[in-house]
Amino acid sequence: MKTNFRALWLLAKENYKLYLAALLCTVATVTIGFMTPLIFSETIDVVLSNGPSSMPAWAKAPVLALGGREFLRQNYWIIPLVLIAINILNGFLSYYKEICTTRAGETVAKTLRDRIYRQLTYLPFAYHVRAETGDLIQRSTSDVETIRRFLSSQVIEAFRAIIMAVIAFTILFGRNVELAFYSMILIPVMFIASYTFFTINTKNFKKTDESEGKMSAVLQENLTGVRVVRAFGMQQSEVEKFDTVSSDFRQKAFKQMKYLTAYWTSMDGVTMLQIMITLIACIFKAVKGEITVGTLIVFTSYISMLLYPLRQLGRILSEAGKSLVALGRITEIMDEKAEGKEAGEVTPLLNGDIVFDHVSFGYEDGTKILDDFCMTIPTGKTVALLGNTGSGKSTIVHLLQRLFAPDTGTITIGGVDIQTIDRAYLRSHVGLMLQEPFLYGRTVMGNLAIAAPKKSEPEIFEMSRVAHADGFIREFENGYETIIGERGVTLSGGQRQRVAIARTLLKENNILVFDDSLSAVDMQTDRAIRDELKTNRGGVTTIIISHRINTLAEADRIFVLENGKLTAEGTHKELTGRAGLYQQIFAIQSALEDDLNKSRDAVAKEESKCKDTKK
């Protein structure tokens, strides 16, 4: 909690000039607010009733210089004019105060959003694997808004309540000590109630905020996977899942509002009771002649001016508690170790073999993926990886890009341990094409150019041709300027893969990795793309991960993985002649292909017979 208080203070400190200006305006507006009852009091007791003045000498000096009581009686219009003038000034000061606090709050919010986004961008891949996207969005938006709301209004309100209390107590005790004590009998009760509410509400808000984060996560997951939901007819189950988390959020939010309602109603009662006690005591004193009517007006006016800010104290503390919870959730993100700039080597990756030397790796949940894994990929060659699900194929790629670090063993390129190579440099030379590529909701050209902004249009067109994407792109009504929608939703799976391949090729990587990235294209297009790559990107080390034997067959070397270990390697011819997983898959796919060809032949014969019959 102390750490969060310090972080909140540091955020406000960055905009101290705005807060200082707002604080000065607050002092001025509070002072003006207290002047109004005093002017009424002096008017009744001094000008109208010939009573003694209660004003300090420095305040009476300007009036005495003008002629004192008689001057005011002859020029009574001055009093309402002064009241109007100071309240107009009060309006201007209040406006400027709101401008300062609003600007400070919005600046803090922008600063927080920018820092969170930058942090999330540079956090390691492992963090995003375990984090819920919806919850991260919740922390980056709703939690930031909670902090903004507190810093833009409640901070100054807290200072305002303190200033009003100090001024009110000073004046009230100066007027009548006994009445001043009567006027603050229930104030300790208000402080205790406010602190109790702050403690309870902070705990409840944390639970409510976390519940809202879960609700956002379910919503985000549903919207992102809308195709899967529709394909499997899961709409009703998704509605029920959201209803569960939504109901939990409603329950927690309702519980929080019950405490808030109980606080406000009880504080209203305490406030009115304190005003009544003060009023009764003042009336008794006035009837006995112990105080003047002006003093009665001062006490009844000031106690209302004092109690309502104190009544707001619970709200201020409540918002402070919410802000501390929200800041704590944001701090959890900021405390994660990001992938910052490294002072690693920047070494050419053109002529080096990729060597996995006794590499072992497992995830945080204890799942072992690679176990004492050894593999050598010759530079400039095309190699293929085949294995069953969970055998470690994608993990190899993640390790190669330093998205994860091996638990034991080393991975070297050209004899250099990749852990000593700068991450940004390494990843800029290892082009990764995934089975489900991510495309932005912008134009085709915008998606392609993002990989290499300095590339000319002819170069972009050429790489699109190599990826066999240029043809279908030009068939669109707006060609390369066609908006493809969020995540490339308007494209087919094969089209998305080809656009992603073209985008990767534009970076001119030294190592290319196809992680099942040709699975959605037909076999003819698959072969055509690989032929184009051989022609245009010869000498580049290429790693192909696929379950399609026809895709793997032409690789210079094929590696077979089973349960995190390398169980076989060789050419297509060697592996098909050797008992093992590769031979089994080849036999199954060959049989399926034979059956498919027979079916096509049968269909062709039937169509031929139909044509002869019609003739």
C-alpha cells in the first residue's frame, strides 16, 4: 500500500505546476467562500445594529479609512456590490482550478497509458502466453480511468476539505470556544466512519475490479474467436459463460454500492444532526444575549460549509482506495521484467550452421517439451521438421528467436551462442511465418509495407508475386489499397498465409521459418511458392514445419521429432525406406492420395458417360 501511495505521489509530482496553481485557486475560493458569511455578520452586527466589530484590525482598516460605519450606512450599495464582485472572482478562480486539475489528470492518464503500452510491447513472449488479453485491456483502460478521475478531482477536494477545516476552526474558536466545541461533537464520528468505509471499500473494489477484468477477458476471447464460436455452434455456451462472469461482476458491484449507500445515508444523518446541535446551541446563546445574531449566522453558515466537505471525505478516501488498487494492478505489469535493449553481439548470420546442443526446455507448469535435444541445420540448406503434436517443433522456432530461453544446453548460429546476440538483431534476421498469421485491419499495401517501410512499390509487388499473392490482390476492386478488415477477416486462410509470406520476404531475412504456414494453400500453389523461393532466395537457410509429406519431400534434410527428441533424420528417400514415424505418415498420405485419385477418375468416367448419353 505504501508503495502504491508513493507511485501515486510521483505521478502527481510530474504535474506539480498544474496542481500548485489549482491549490492556490482552491485557497482563494475557500477564503472567498468564508468571506460571505463574515460580511453578512458585520453588516447585521455593526452597520445595522451599532454592535462591536469582530473583524481583525487589518480587515477593518480599509473601511475605517473610508469613513467607517457611517460611510457604509450612507453607501449601503457597496456591500452587495462587494458580494457580487467576490463571487464573480470566485467563479473565475473555480473555472481555472478545474482547467488545471483536468489537464493534470488527463496528462497523468496519457502518461500511464503510454508507459503501459510500451511495457506490454516489450514484455517477453512468455508473459503474454500466460496473461489474459481482456484483463490487460481492463488495466490499460478502466484502471487508468480510475486513477485519472481521482487525480483530476478528488486530490484537490481533499486539500479543500483540509483548508476549510483549518479556516473554519480558527474563526469559530475565535468567535466562541464553547459553541466551537458544540459544532464539532460529531466530527470524530465522521472521521471514523470515513476511514472504516475506506478500508471496506478498498477490499471490495479490488474484488470488483478483478471480476470486471475476467468479464473483459471472456468478451475479448469470444469476439476474437467468433469464427470458431459460429463454426461449432457454441453461441449458447458462450452466452452462458459470459452470463456467469457478468453475474459475478454485478454481485460484487452491487455489494460495493450497498456499502456506499449505507455510508452516504448515515453520513447525511450525522451531518444534519451536527447542524441541528449547532443551531440549537446558537439559538440558546442568542436568546440569553451571549452572542449576536451575526455570530449565529457565522456559526450556522460555517458548520454547513465545513460538514459537507467532511461528508465528502469518505468519497475522497473511497476514490483514493480505488486508485491505489488500480495502480497496484498497473504496477504488476510495470514490475515485470521487459526485454530492453541489449549490448549483445551484432554478427552476420549468413554462413553459420544452426546447432542445438543438448537443449532441454519445459514450460512453467512443468510440461517438458525438449529433452537433451541435439540437431544441426546446415547453413543455406532447406530442412524440414516432422513430428506429432507436442513433439517440440514450434518450441524449436520459439527458442531460435529467443522468445524463450533453454533450460539447459546452447543454441548457436555460426558458433555464436544466440543468448549473446542482440534480440532485435536476431529476430530481424529470422523470418517467421505462422499457420495463423496476424494481419492488421488496414490496406493490403499497409500490411506488406509494415515489414519494410523503405521498400519501393515494385519491390513489394515482386515479393507478392514470389508468394503467389500478387494475382488475387490485383483482382480486388481496389487492388493493393483494399481494406482487409481486422485480423484479415475478409481473406481466405490461404490468402492470409500468402500475404504474410510476402510480408516476411520483404525483410530479406537470413533464416526463413515456415511453421505450417502453407497448410491452407493447395498443393500446386505450395509447390509453386517453394520453387519461387529456391529461385529468388537461394542460399537462405530455410526451416519448414509441416505434416504434408509432399511439402517436406524436397528438403535437403528432414528431422523427425517424437516426444521432444530427435528420432530420425535423412532425405525423403532415406526415411521412406526406413521403419519409423515418417514412413508411417508417408504410407497413410500416399494411400489417401491414391484413394483421392481413384475417386477423381471415377467421377471423370461418370461425367464422360453422361456426356455420351446426352449425345
